[in-house]
Amino acid sequence: MKKSHLQKYPDSEGFFGRFGGAYIPDILKDEFDKITKAYLKLKHSHDFISELRRIQKHFQGRPTPVYHAKRLSDALGGAQIYLKREDLNHMGAHKLNHCMGEALLAKYLGKKKLIAETGAGQHGVALATAAAYFGLECEIHMGEVDIEKEHPNVVRMKILGAEVVPATHGLKTLKEAVDSAFESYVKQLDTSLYAIGSVVGPHPFPMMVRDFQSVVGFEAKEQFLEMLGFLPDNVVACVGGGSNAMGIFSGFIDDEVELYAVEPLGKGTKLGEHAATLMYGDEGVIHGFNTLMLKDENGNPAPVYSIASGLDYPGVGPEQAFLKESGRLNIAAITDEETVDSFYALSQYEGIIPALESAHAVAYAMKLAKEKPNDTILVNLSGRGDKDIDFVVENYGIRNIKL
């Protein structure tokens, strides 16, 4: 029997083709070996999987529904758009899917503390939630710029009992938060687990986070088949690091379905104005793994920008880099202005306020609907927009959208 993509990749060293691996200092190698061995054993353990499924059903409220955005579709006069409603997952985003998995792994490993970075704050909130559920300490590193921009999520993390540590160097955003979190983790290896917030970082985290997020894709596939009797023609997801995208792509990667990774084009195509790594990046090592990344003139991670704090990362998950190079993935990009318009369009046509990250995917789906009027499009609506409403209104005002 032919192996599925998820069974074939990554290889035993954590590579998807030439992307991935674990480029880490010697001090971390023993610990990462322990994590890898434990996870590979637990992912085939009935007890571990049963506990995770019980949590997903009774705590997270899974499965989240697939919803037909009929008014939006009809207004566009094109393809029919469907949404996988990860905004209805407990705490309002897909992030809890892998955070509960990582926290459960930490319990099995005997760890007392979870450490992580966060950009938009959704991963931080989700990890703080998981830590509270399992009775673990929680330390979240966040860039000072994002702390100010995503204030509601910072408050939620603190209410849940997490310590929020500001990253005060460099651009004070997501890359710096990762740097800060890793520095702290190295000092606490025996008692803590670094719970990476996306399908990035050294092996086994790109594999592990993908596996935990794959519930999104497999649910969506079953739900779509039940609703319509066939698979969607197109599946669309936003990409920063790529956790929500790999989550939904996992369910369709072996099928004849077009996959679209939508990146933030921000303010323009110049370096520093966007975070469109798959579109403009070159191969390089960042944060312990080989991937595509945006580089400055010295070959270091370049300054990046996005209206969506969860997307402003200069690298991308190694599996997405591999899927792009192998021709399986279609790459698209959406500007800030297009994002804000889709934020208001979905709110006003469907009564759903999306996260700015997710609004990138919605914006591209709206474009694609006109290009492929006879198709169906499934969008991973990865998060809700509560965290973004003050920022959007203060910076862009209220827009009334007429399609």
C-alpha cells in the first residue's frame, strides 16, 4: 500500500526533502532526543491518543463545524466559499489543538513548566490555557510591539496565570520573542518543555505540531464530504509559520485538491514591507531548522512586517517550503488593505469577525471565487477577531463593504 504524505515525511532526521532538521547547540541535543523518542512512542499510544481526543471533545468543543458562507459567496457571484470554523475552538483559534498536545506530552515527560513565544498572542493564550488545565507553570515571551498591539490577549494570558516576558531587542516582534524564549529555555531544560507555537523550529516540532493540528484537516474532509458528497476544489489558509495551514492541508494533501498558502504582502514588495517568505525567501537556517527565509544583505533574517502579528515571521515551516518546491503548494499574497476589506466583508455579510491572520485567507478566497466561479473553496478560518477590533478601528476606521 502506498504511504501517505504524513507517513513519509519527515524522515528520521526530521527532514522534508532538504528542509527541516535540527541545527541546535550541543546543550540541547540530549533533551531534543528525549522529546523525539517520547513523542514517537506516544503518538502510537492508545492511552495518549484517547486522552487527547477526550480533551478535544469535552474541553475544546471539537469538532468545529464547516460553514457555508452563502451570503458572501452570492455577493461575489463566483465560487461557493466554505469556512472551517476554528474560531469556534475553545479560546478562539486553532492554536489550542497543538498546545493541549504539547502540554500532555510535557506531563508524560514529567515537566513542570511550559515556555513559548507568541506573536499575535493566540499561541500564548492557548498555552496558558493548557498550562492551567494540566496544572503547569507557564512563561510566555512576546515582543514589546506585539504586547502593545495585542493587549487583550496579554491580559488573557495573565488572567490564566502565565508570566508574560517582553522581548525588548531588535524589532521587538515575533522573531525576537523566539530568541528570548530559547535563551530562557536553555536555563531550565530539566524542568520545562519549549512548546513551539507553529510548525517551525528543530525536529521534532514541525512534525509534532503538524500532527496535533491535522485534526482540523481530517475533520474538515469528513464534514465537507458529508455536506456535499465530494471534496472541495480548493483549500485556502494563511501562512506565517504555517500551523493552521498544515493542519487543514494534512487532510487533503494526498487528494486532487488545490492547496493555497496565503502570505502577508503587507505594505508592498520591498524587503521590510512584508513577510511573504514562500514567495520571496531564500534557503537558510533560522531558529534551528533549514527552510526558506527572508534575508538581509548580510544573509541574516530580514526585518519583516504584517498587519497581523501572527504572520510577521521571516521564516516558514520546513514542510511548507518542501511542498512549495515540490510543486504541491500554490503561493499567494494579500496586502494589508485587502485584509482589512475582507475583515469587514466577512463581518458584515456573515456575522463572523475574523482574526487579521485569517482575514488574509478570506481575502484571497474572495479573489479566487471570481477567478473560479464554478468551484468550491474551503478556507481555514483559523481564529476570531476579538483581539484585533480595537487596532483595526483605531487605524483604519469603520468600513461599510458593498460587494
